[in-house]
Amino acid sequence: MVRVTKPRIGGGFGAKQTAVCEVYPAFVTWKTRKPSKLIFTREESQIASTPRHEMEIHLRLGANKDGRIRGLDLYTLSNTGAYGEHGPTTVGLSGHKSIPLYGTPRAYRFAYDVVYTNVMSAGAYRGYGATQGIFAVESAVNELAAELGMDPCRIRAQNMVRQGQIMPAYYGEPCSSCNLDRCLERAAEWMDWEHKKEPRVLPNGHIRAAGVAMAMQGSGISGHSRTCGVTFYPCTTFPTCSIPAARISPVRPAT
């Protein structure tokens, strides 16, 4: 028997969320009673792993002349490949992790379709669908800023979601902890945005410029919160207790 013990260590980042080929070394170890590993060639990694989902995204933004975003309509067509590996969950984040960045729309819509095709199966990958959606939304916001003649940082600052707001397209969840405004302000300061935002032609003919985009990632998955109680005893050590993702070992109090 092969026993695998995996503690809860945090993010899966895609690779740790499904078994693509990991089961085969386990079978080898089971039968041979010896350690084993599977190493892909470059070609095998391209035909027998799970790449990022290919997505086609259609996006419409509506805004006032002052740059206040009032409507956001996003549709995603996702190619899951030959099998439905994380097909519906990944495509969901293309909207659920991009639309909530902006708290000013009075109306929004997010729709998607997932299709099977005769290419290698896509799977969970770093960013998990959010990267595709954020790239589309942030590119459109930059185009909107250019159309209105506004600074890309300014248009984001006046439209971004704020702490206490209900996040659009995010299951009705409130934004209970957020310093996105301070983050953008500090980033612009550190990168000297005011002097670097305009494209510059270098002596060798290359063009150098700076851009800006926002992204979001949950640091505490909704509905997965836990509580832990600690009882103090009149002794020289604390009893051991365990909670998800951590272990508290006996320690001797300072004297």
C-alpha cells in the first residue's frame, strides 16, 4: 500500500488541483516497492499535460464623459480541449475576478460558454481563468482612458472598488478588506509614473513605455473560515492543538 499524506499548505496554483500523470509513478512504486518519478520531455509536456484555457473574450464598456464607468458587459468563450478539465470553474473566474475590480458600474453582465475541441485538454493553471479576463478588462479600460484623454491611473482611481462596497459579479460578497487605492497610489509613486507613462523613442529606435493594470486575488476563500479556541492552563507548557493549515506545538512560556 502507498500512503500519501498531504497537509493543507495553501494555494494549488493549478498543478496541485488534479492528477494528470501523477498516478503512474504511484502505481510503479506500489508494484516495485521502490521510489519512482516521471519526467516529461519537452514534446510530452506539450501533448500530455494541461495548459491554460484558450479564451476568446468579448467586452463592452460604457462610461460617462468624465470617465465614470457605468456599464460592463463581458462574454467569454473558453476552449477546454478534449476533456472538461476544470472547464466551468476556470471560465467563471474570467469574469468573477475582473469585473469586481470596478465598483462604479450601475449595470453589468457576465456570460460564458465552454466548448470541447480536438486539442489537448486544458486545465487549472496559475491565475485560473482570472488572467484571461483581467487582461481583457484592463486592456479595455486603457483604451477607454485613451479615448477620453485621461490618465490610466486616474480613471482607475475613480472607478476601482472600495472597501465596504459590494463587489459586482462576485456572488454578492462585500469588499471587506481592501487597500487597492493606496496600492495604486504607491505603485505610481515608486515607478515614477508621471515621467514614464509617455512612450519614448530610444537612440536605437526601440520604444520604451510604462503601463498600468490592476488585478485581484482572494486571500481568504468565502465560506472557508475557521475558528480556534485557546484555553490557558496553570502549568509550564501549553497543550498541543491543531487547526487547518497549521499546528501549534507545545512551547515553554518565557520566565
